[in-house]
Amino acid sequence: MSKAERGGAPGKSFIATLQVKPEKRDEFIALQTELKALVHEHEPDAYVYEVMQADDDPDLFYCIATFKDEAAFDHHMHIDFHDRLVPPILECLAEDMQLGFFRSHA
């Protein structure tokens, strides 16, 4: 979607680095798969929500998301399924998530 189609304002994006406990990998993947499907189904202003697993470390994942604007990000952070799925996702982590925020202009 172009900047003009988004209304000209920069979008809000994040990249999360997630190191998962090996014994929790399958649970993490199942939870993230459910979260991704729900985001795509119920959040039209979430332009991207993708979870990727590193080729060289099966317990290392990256989550990349882009939202129309700050309001869409805030909506994502407070939607009911986010509140239900994120706590067990965080319990799967071997260390604190690394999170970076970015503005999307293109």
C-alpha cells in the first residue's frame, strides 16, 4: 500500500527478536501462527505481521509488523486476542525480547 493510500502519515513498524526455549519451540510456533491469522483476519490496518525462523538457529525468530499509524498499533496492543496470546508467547522465551520501533514511509 502506498503512502498516499495510507493517508500520507508514516506507519508504525516493529521488529522483534525472539530467542525461544528449545522445549517451547512448537508451542511458540502454534501461538504465533494463531496470532498471525487473527491479525490478518481482524486488523485491516495491520499491513504486515510476519514471523520468521532463522535458518541457522531453530530457536531464533523475528516478528516484523507494520501498522497504518500509531492508532492501529495501539488497537493491536489492546485487542482481545493479543491479550490472550502474548503472555503465553512471552513464557516461551529464553530471554527478554529485543524490540525496535520504526516509521514506515513507503
